Amino acid sequence: MRDLSTAMQDYLKGIYQLQHHGTVGTNDLARHLDVSAASVTSMIRKLHELHLVKHEAYRGVELTPAGRKVALELIRHHRLIETYLAEALGYAWHEVHDEAEKLEHHISEEFEDRIASILGNPQYDPHGDPIPSKDGRVPPVSTTRLLDVPQGSTVRIRRVSDHDAAMLQALTKNGIALGSELEITKTDAAGNLRLRVDGARTCNVASTLAAHIFVDYCDEQ
């Protein structure tokens, strides 16, 4: 990974984050990375020549095993840093993503190993996202969106998207965090939810926010 530019690493990570739907289109990748389609085309050509991606015209791009290894290593760096910032330095969960974005390219393998050891080799970061192991294994995650949970159900938060700090702050303001138990007491026609949090206080959560919260049903635990 050290021989690749920061931009190359970011592209590989971006492809990994998008490819759960299959091959990744250049326009989707351009939007994800906030770059031009021409820039994507140029970079994909370079990564293809390095055997880090497979690309066929009009069929999108996907990672090779070598490209996936780089992406997972970078994601491991990012999520370990987030966890260290939260647990050791007291950062709030809405503050750690941007800091980790700056640092993820620059830590050594020794530093990575020490962070992991100090933290007890965690499997999940402060947002509930899985931390890949050094050998590329990815812990399982919940894929059930709060938005899709029927009224009357009780669930527990397992994962929240980390790309919107304001959203995380809104959850904190309402006393909602990883592990919070939520009872869906009302759902309106637009998908907005009325929740009872941890059996006590109540709050409203918009459908746009509920789409980025992932849960397990309490009766499945």
C-alpha cells in the first residue's frame, strides 16, 4: 500500500464501499469521491494497469484480490483510528470520521498493531461498522434499516452511517447511541417514526435519518 498514492488508495476504498451492488459505474464512483468522470476514467486506467481493478467498457469496475486487500487495509486503519480517538481521547462519535480520513494513509503497520492491541482488537468502530482483521476477514453487520421496521417492533441499534456529522449529533441530542433500545410506537405515511428510547423518553426520527440507522430485532438476540 505504501507504493500507491493517497488518491489511488481512496479510489480503491471507494470502489469497495460501492461494489456491494456489483460492479461500480464510473459516474457512481465520481459522485462518491466528488471528482469528475474524466478523473475517474484516468485513474481506473492506472489501477487496471497495476492489476488492482478489473474494468470493461460499459460494464463498470471491480476490485481484484490485490485491490481488495489494499482497500480493506485502509478501512482497517480508518476504523481503528476512529475507535482510538473515541475510546482513548474522548472524541464524540460525530468528530472521529474526518480526523480518521486525514490520518488513515499515514500510520505504519506497527502503529496499527499497537492501536489494535491497546484497544483489545475490537471488531467494530464507534459507529458499529466492522473493522477488517489483518488477514482481510470482515465481521458481520446488521443490514436491517430502522426505516423498514414495522410499527410496534422493538429493536436495538447496531450501526449508524458515519458520513453525516449533523445526523450523529441529532441522535446524541435525542439520547440515541449504539446499543440503544428503540420501540417504534408510531409510523406516519411518510415513514417518519415516533420512538420510545430505552423504555423511557420519546422522540421523533425523520425517515431520511431512519434510512441510515441499522438495527437488530430484540427478540433475535
